[in-house]
Amino acid sequence: MGTPTNIALRLFDIYNRQGFQITSELNSEHVYSDTYIFTRIYQNNRSQTHHLGIAMREVHFLESLCSLRDIRNIFVIGNSFAFSTFALALINPQAKVVAIEIGDEDFTAEWIDRTNRIAREEGLNITVIKGSSPENNADIINREFDGRIDLAFVDGLHTTAAVEADFESLIPFGHDETMFVFHDVLSFSLTEGLSRVVTRHPMDGRVFFATPSGMAVVQKTLPPNYDIFSETYGCSALVQIIINAYRAAKEEEEAKRRQALSA
Ligand SMILES: C[S@@+](CC[C@H](N)C(=O)[O-])C[C@H]1O[C@@H](n2cnc3c(N)ncnc32)[C@H](O)[C@@H]1O
């Protein structure tokens, strides 16, 4: 049957041919747990790591986002088992993808060389480099990209301070059309760190409520069709109205509960 050309099928196929299995987007209502939305890797039915990959819907999100610009240089912070690294390379076959991975654990360390080997076998323009963000970012970006990135995908250490430092370290290498993309912004409450950087370096920043982790995109100038992209992935006035109405109803419910308790 040959190699699939569709990006989702190709991603799963790459892992299968290496002796791994992947699950992604298992619906909580069907599998009785909400922890299987993100991508997991297994070997002989055994889960391999707690460092989960982005959800399949987030792969589609990146595919739509990347369709808006001509992207040549992609820098990824946090490789784990390379799900987002492979996805970005498959989505952008014209681009060079470089990922930094700290490799603190045996699993993530092994996947540095393994990703590079698989990328060669699959004909993907990927290099994963062992290093720590933000300390090593400037050296790598200068060496690998001549100091210019078109898209950064930040998915390393998930604290407000770490994301702020990651983002700040990337600013000198961005240009007017660079897209800075952040994973897990809502699920790890990272908006504060991002907002501080956007205050120092004014840019458009949006959070997308139709992505499972609540991803954010920050950029100086907006590409054509960004409004329809935003609406498609849950960043619109309508979504804000829905959230506000839900919050108001929740607050009212809570106020009534307190009143009943104190009566
Ligand atoms: C959530 S996982 C990344 C998942 C990956 N982006 C994907 O979707 O397939 C986070 C990764 O970031 C790495 N990491 C954590 N802190 C880091 C740092 N300071 N520099 C580089 N990598 C880091 C971890 O070792 C881990 O592999």
C-alpha cells in the first residue's frame, strides 16, 4: 500500500515502523479518563513516558496556522518523543526544524539520537540538539538558522517563569512575521508569563479555546486569513461571550450556595 501521505496517518505510521504505538485524542467519555487526549507512546503495550505529545487536534491547529505563512526556519523547545517535531516537519516539508531537548531522563535523552536517526530514514529535515532552554537557545539559533526564526514552538518546562524566560530568549531572533506558538498555556496557567513579554515587546497575542491544552500564538503582524483561523480554533468574540456567560452562571451558583450555608 506504500507510505501514507496524510499527515496524521504518516505520524502514526512512523512510530509503528519503529516498533512503537501511539494513542491520541481518546475521548474521555468513551475511555473513562480525560488524560488520554494528549499523545502517548507505548512499546509492547507499556506506556513509555509521562512527557506527552501534543493532541492530534493540535497537529491540525499547527497545520492550519502554518498554511498562513511561508515558513522556513522552525525552532522547537521540548522534543520528548518528537511528536510535535515530526508533525512540524511533515506539515512544512520546505522548512528546517531544529529542536532543543534537555534530555534529563533516560527516555528523553535516548530520543535525541533516535529522533535524528528516524528523521534521516524518513527524509525529514530535523535536528534535535541536547541543550537547555533558554541558556543554549541563542547559540543554536545563530548556528543553525543564521539568527532568524519564522516559527517557534515552545513546549519545554511548564512554569510561568520558565515560559517567560524561553519567550524572552527568542525575541531577538524573531522578525515581523515570526509566529511564537506556546503549548499548554491554559492547562498550566501560563498566560501571566507570556503577557509580561508581550507588554515589554508589544505584539498580538491570542489564546485558542478549541485546542485541548489552550495554545497561544504571539506575533507582530497578522497574516491574511488570521481572523478565520482564530474563529476556527476558538478565539473569537462569540467564544468570549460563551465563557463570560458560563463564568457568571457559576459565580451566581456559588453565591447561592454560600448564602444557603450561612442561612
Ligand atoms: C511536554 S514535553 C514536549 C512534548 C513535545 N513537544 C511533543 O508534543 O511531542 C516537554 C519536554 O521538554 C523538555 N524540557 C524541559 N525543560 C527543558 C529545558 N529547559 N530545555 C529543553 N528542554 C526541556 C522535557 O525533557 C520534555 O521532553
